[in-house]
Amino acid sequence: MKEFSVVIAGGGSTYTPGIVMMLLDNLDRFPIKQLTLYDNDADRQNVLGESLDILLKEQAPDITFHYTTDPEKAFTGADFCFAHIRVGKYDMREKDEKIPLKHGVVGQETCGPGGVAYGMRSIGPMVELIDLMEQYSPDCWMLNYSNPAAIIAEACRILRPNSKVLNICDMPVGTLRRMSQIIDKQPNDLEVRYFGLNHFGWWTSVKDKEGHEYLPQIRDYVAENGYLTQIEVDTQHMDQSWQDTHKKAKDLLAVDPRFLPNTYLKYYFYPDYEVEHSDADYTRANEVIDGREQEVFSTARTIIENETAAGSGFSIGSHATFIVDLARAIAFNTHERMLMIVENNGAIANFDDDAMVEVPCIIGSDGPETLSQGKIPEFERALMYQQVTVEKLAVEAYIEGSYQKFWQALTLSKTVPSAAVAKNVLDDLIEANQEYWPEFK
Ligand SMILES: NC(=O)c1ccc[n+]([C@@H]2O[C@H](COP(=O)([O-])OP(=O)(O)OC[C@H]3O[C@@H](n4cnc5c(N)ncnc54)[C@H](O)[C@@H]3O)[C@@H](O)[C@H]2O)c1
Ligand SMILES: O=P(O)(O)OC[C@H]1O[C@H](O[C@H]2[C@H](O)[C@@H](O)[C@@H](O)O[C@@H]2CO)[C@H](O)[C@@H](O)[C@@H]1O
Ligand SMILES: [Mn+2]
């Protein structure tokens, strides 16, 4: 079998060790000859790089491993770039969450004003990353799951339409795993139909390979419990805030019981509840800094201190197998069926062709082919149109440096109560993001 050269961009990410472990666990399906971590923060990446170097020498000595801040070294000869950068890191995530909350607005990393702010920081560096990849490895594919994926995907559509970039989210994968537990199946046994935008969508069917429809059974469970299952799904998502999110799906389902909702819809359907139940001094960023970041980096330091990974290793990021499935689909033309963020072009029959939507696709060596989801009801269509317009205005505002469009984007967000509030939030966000954003006039 062919062996691949993979670069992980955002090598210092808390997800990097879990993804490396997952790659090691899948070498029989996706053989790797070279693995490189690339980041623009050497100090952060060095800790993970040094510890993974020790681990890989012990567990996979045949893989050539590097970690670097030099793009030429990182990208030359790469077949795949797995991208999970966080522009501004947790410091800025904290601001994205806390500034809107201070104004009584949802504070979330990908939804509402916080998501747009994160998008404004990420468009430039993501485009730069794509250009570096193409400069040093013109045939390389980028599998991007850096957030905010909806805004990044729209920016790619406009600014780099011909680049080999696939945008994907793991939320539907994680929720499908929960659904499979509810009906005592394996995720691989199930095939779904789904329509929406990233972090904004609905399942319309969950069938097994024989065609039996499980949606009514799952719906009955979700109406009582949300997606909260009894089985531990993954460690960081046992945090209280995520438990609350999975439980809240019950109230999302109540709004339209025909379809199974994506949990992120809670920020749009119940923004007042979300603000009331948030602590503006301790948000999800703080929970992650005190939890996942602390755990991953202390494990890395222990490995470095002990000069061995034996007995103190990282755990497999099991949710991340979707990345291997996607890479395999491209590499081996497997025609895997996966939800991807792609240009609509008729997949949702009564929605704009040029909208970046999340729908099931068949993925082969040439990339994704969308599967038709037919017409969607007016309620969901209207919600999606409002949200996709926020995302489009945000990208236009970035390209044109337009304060007016930026203000319109926030005013249009369903999470924001008025243009006045939108302006106050925007002005505070501009102040906080001076180091990252272009000037908005
Ligand atoms: N799409 C999904 O479903 C999904 C799932 C999980 C995580 N994510 C995303 O993955 C990313 C990483 O999350 P995290 O919590 O581990 O963050 P993190 O802050 O731990 O890691 C991000 C890394 O990116 C680096 N970075 C920032 N700008 C860069 C640039 N221009 N070039 C190279 N490296 C750069 C940072 O230095 C940091 O080491 C985030 O964007 C997060 O939202 C997405
Ligand atoms: O708050 P965080 O940083 O812990 O997570 C934010 C990410 O949440 C989603 O991904 C989850 C997924 O929903 C869950 O089932 C499991 O697989 O873990 C994932 C990563 O934490 C979301 O899709 C991402 O876009 C967010 O970055
Ligand atoms: Mn996501």
C-alpha cells in the first residue's frame, strides 16, 4: 500500500497528540512514512513535538518525524495537510466568549459575534496556509477542521476557489455516535440524510444498511433526554457544559419534532437561556484551559521528563477517525459517505447555489460529490438563509474592510437583539482584535 507524508498544521493544538495516536492506530488503513508538525508558535509546539518524538521512536520507529515552524520544511513533499489552527489561541477565544456576554449576548467560539470575530482573525492566516501548501506541494490536499469552519469555507470559496481544501466538522460524527448508542448500533451501521450549514443543521433520516428508519426511535429518546447517553463518549465532552449542551437538544427538538437537531442550534433558538446560564467570568475557554490544555501539556512534560512515553502516554482521539476516513477516501478513492461543508449547487433544491452548506457527500480521489437532499421546509430555510447571510457578510466585510457590512453581519445574527447592541459588541471586539484584524472603515 502507498505510504503518505502528512503535515499537521497547528502542531501545538491540544488535539495533536490524540490525532497522532489515532493515526498510529490506523496505520494498516492509512500508512504513513513521514509526519510533520507545523505551527507558528515554536514554544507551544516544541512541548508536544519533543514528547511525540519520544513516543514515536518507541511506538513507530519507521515513521520519519519532524516538528518545525519553517513552512518549506513542513510542506515540501506533503500529500495531506490536516489543519487545526486556532488563530489567537485560547486568550482570544476567551475574549470572543466574554465580550458578547458582557453585552448580554451569547458568548461562543463559533456562533454569534464570537464566531464572526474568530472568523475575522482566521481568514488571512488560513489563506496564507493554503498558499504555503500549494507553493511547496502543489498536489497536497488540505483537510481543514480549523474553526470557524463555516466562515473559513465561505472565504475559501471566494478567495481560493480552485484549491484542494476540504472543510469538515466532527460534530455530526460525534452526535451520530451518540445516536448509535441510543439504538444499540455502531455508527458504521448507519447512513444519514442531513441538511444545514456548519454548526446549524438537522438530520432527516438515520437508517441502517437494510433501510430500516431509526429516526422515530431516536426522536423519542431525544425528546426525553436530549443526546445525553449513559456511556462515556469521550473525556472532554463529559465536562458539565457539554453535558448541558447534549441535554438541551431536547428543547431544540421540541421546536420542530420532524428532524433531529444539531446541538449548536441552541445558541439561535434559546439565546436568552444561554446568556442566563453562562458565567461571564468563566466560559468554555476557561474550562478548556483548566481541563484539556492542562492535561495534554502536563502529559507531554511528563514524557519529556521521563524520556519515555511508557506508562504516561496520550490517549487516542477516537472522534478523529473521520480524518483518516476522509484522507483514505481521497487517497484510495473509497467513495466514503460523509457530511462535508461544500458549495450547495442544488444539493438542497430550494436553497442558494452559492451557499456553503453541510450535506452528505460521496468522497473519492477528485473530492466530494454532493448527495441531493431535496427541498427543505420554510422554517429551516429561513433560519439558514439568515445565518448564511451573516457568514457571507462577514467574509465580504473582511475583503472590503467594511465596518458597515461587519455591523450588518452582527445585526443580522439571530443571537443579537438589536443594531445598537451589535454596534457596542463590534466596537469592543475591534478594540480587542487590533493585533489580528484589518482596519474596518
Ligand atoms: N471542525 C471541528 O469539528 C473541530 C473539532 C475540534 C477542534 N476544531 C478546531 O481545531 C482548532 C484547534 O483547537 P485547539 O482547541 O486544540 O486549539 P489550540 O490553541 O490548542 O491549538 C491551535 C494551534 O494553532 C496554532 N496556530 C495559530 N495560528 C497559526 C498559523 N497561522 N499557522 C500555524 N499554526 C497556527 C497555535 O499556535 C496553536 O498551537 C480550533 O480551530 C478548533 O476550533 C475543530
Ligand atoms: O469546547 P471544545 O474546545 O472542547 O470543543 C469545541 C469543538 O466542539 C465540537 O467538536 C466536538 C464534538 O462535538 C464531540 O462530539 C467530540 O467528538 O469532540 C469534538 C471536539 O472537541 C465542534 O464540532 C468543533 O467545531 C468545536 O471546535
Ligand atoms: Mn465543528
